[in-house]
Amino acid sequence: MKHYYILIACYIISYSSYSQNIRFEGLKRTQSSYLLKLMDWEKESSADSLTIKKAAQRIRNTRLFSEVNTEVVVSEGDSSILFYCKEVRAFLPILELGATQGNKWFRLGVLDENGRGRGIKTVFFYQYNDKHSLFLRQNFPFVFNRWGISYLLRKWSFLEPFSFTQNRKEFYSYTNWNVEIATNYAFIANRHDLEIGIGFIKEEFVHTMPNKYVDSPESFLQNKLSFKTIYNLNYLNYNVLTVHGWANSLNILGSYEVKDKMIFISTFNDFRFFKILPFKGNFAFRNRLGISSNTNLFLAPFILDNYFNIRGIGNRIDRGTASIVLNLEYRQTLWENNTFGVQAVGFCDSGSWRKSGGQMTDMIKSDNMVLFMGLGGRLIYKKAYDVILRLDYGWGVKGTGSGFVFGIGQYF
């Protein structure tokens, strides 16, 4: 393939007494101006080998490229830094299927992680999970210098389990209409950012068997104004099959119920740590801590579920107003070539929940703790964004349940 070069900027910086040009080779869809903003090149006072290496890693961390290599070229008294980039496919169909005992679901839509070549993220899908749902979210980074904007439109519907009394589970048909707009400020591109958003939520719960359970609420309706603040630190470095580093996300979410004039607050902190081990091993750890107002069962925000925290336990098993979740994984790359990779995974998921109206001491009681262990596999397609077919089987060491969990992408 014939090489071609795109001259994207010229900065006068110190490098062995030569002036510097930054150039990219291999860009197909991505705009060079977007990559420059990600690199934060204007903050660098020199272009030594460490600075160039750091810039290349920031490009890799977009996960929009399967390869990023660098070269310093000196010609006629000028020097250029060349970034050789091999893009992956970032516009993808969404087709996901899931099945556990008593529950089958599918999701169909499109995903674009690099709209207009400027990192604009678009997710749109239809989902059927006992009920019909629609989801649309777009995120526009660097709209005003370091400021970005995003919006969300969502109709979210499914059957929601509740336990008003011990050993009795009831189901409500739950529907959530949600409109949200947010702004994001990047202190350091892809490393350190703050997001603030406001929105409107309409929630409706309708009992599926009101005639049988006459002592339970037949329906419950809320109209709420919502707000959120998310503070992210992300020092993860991606290299296609492995991840190294750490990240922390602090989420503060709140709502004001219009009719009852009631404020509800929830907050959770998500910490992740990854370490590359010898012989193509990768250790992964996630700790999620959450707490919220403890006033109403319908408002309990933390769910116990296969696809969010505990593999093998089942779908939407229970809710709580506080939670501690620990997820451990060991990922072992067994085989790879230029296109595919295969990993084997061993995992341990554990957690504890506070029921609505309960005490914080409930979280250390044995009855509220679960522990699941399991094995899984990953088939990774390297030439597209985050196309990882995931299949795990978890069984309960403490807590009932077992089964397969299928998904797209790593579990965390």
C-alpha cells in the first residue's frame, strides 16, 4: 500500500536543535486535529523520546487503532515526528443476545465511536427484555476547546422484581422515560475530566398480579428532575489484548420528585486496577461502593444482576440502597494473530447489599452476602472497536444460582 502523509501542524519545539513537524500516516477516517487535542501537545516543552512515547500511548488509549508506531525523521535541517497509525473499524452494528432461566433478551442497533473522525460517540439501539426499550446517546468532545456536550434520550422498560416480604418475590412492569443533557470538561484529554448533567425522568411501576397480592402497591408513578456529577481519573493504558494501570470514577446522582417534593441522592465510586503479568497474563480488579437515600423500596438504585456485578446469580435479582461489590479476574491470552485473539478467564465476584429501610450493619451480615466463582472465554477481533465476544459461567459458592452470561466487551 502506498504511504501517504498528512501535514497537520507545525510546532517550534526543542529537539536536538531542529524544528518539529508532527505528521500522521495511515489515517483513513480520523481527523488529525482530533488526535492533536488528545495528545495535549501544546503542553509539552520538548519532544524527547518519553514525550513521544506518551503521545503514542494516548492515541492507543482511544482504542481506535490496532497499531501506533513512531519515528523521528530528519531532513534538510528539519525534523518531523511521524505517527504510523492503523485504524480499526469504529462504526459497528449492535447485535446482542442473552438468556438465563426465565429471561431472554436481545439488543439491535448501531455504535459509532469515531463520528466525523472527531471521536463523536453515538449509541442507538432497540432492546427487548420482556418489554420494548429504545436508547440514543451522543457525546461530542472538544466542542468548545476542552468543553464537550452530550445528550441522552431513553425509554427503558422491563420486569422489575421486588420483595416486600421475606421469601415472596413480586414483579412490576417498569417503564422509564429519560431526557438528559450534559457538559464535560477535559482537564487532561482521556485522563482527567468532569461531567455535569441535568434531565427529566418519568418512572412508572405497574404490578403484574395486583389481584393476587392485594397488600402491595398496585402502581407507582414519579416525575423527577435529575442531576448528576461524574468525576473521572483514568490512567489505563490499552494495548489491544491487555490493560495496565488504574481508573477511578466518582458518580453523584440526584433527583427531585415534583409531586411529593422529595429529594433522593445516590453516589457510587468505581475503582479499577489492571496489571500485566508474565506469560501474557492480565490481572483485573474492580471495587464498586455505593450508598443512597434509604427511604423507599421503589427508589433503591443498586441492583443485583448477572450483567452488572455478580455473574451466575440471575437477572435483576434484588435491589438495595447501599452496596459493596468486588470483581477479580485473571485473563490469560492463549493465542493471537494479526486479526484475532483468544483469552481464558477465571473470575470471582462477591458483594453485599443493604435492603431498603435497613441498617448499614446489615451489609456485614452473612445473609446479605454473595460469592460466585467461574470460568470464561473471550474471542477478540482486533480490527474493530471493542469487539470481544464474552462467555462466562458462574456458580454460587455462597448464594443461590448458576449459569452462563454472554456479552460483548470485557466484563469491566
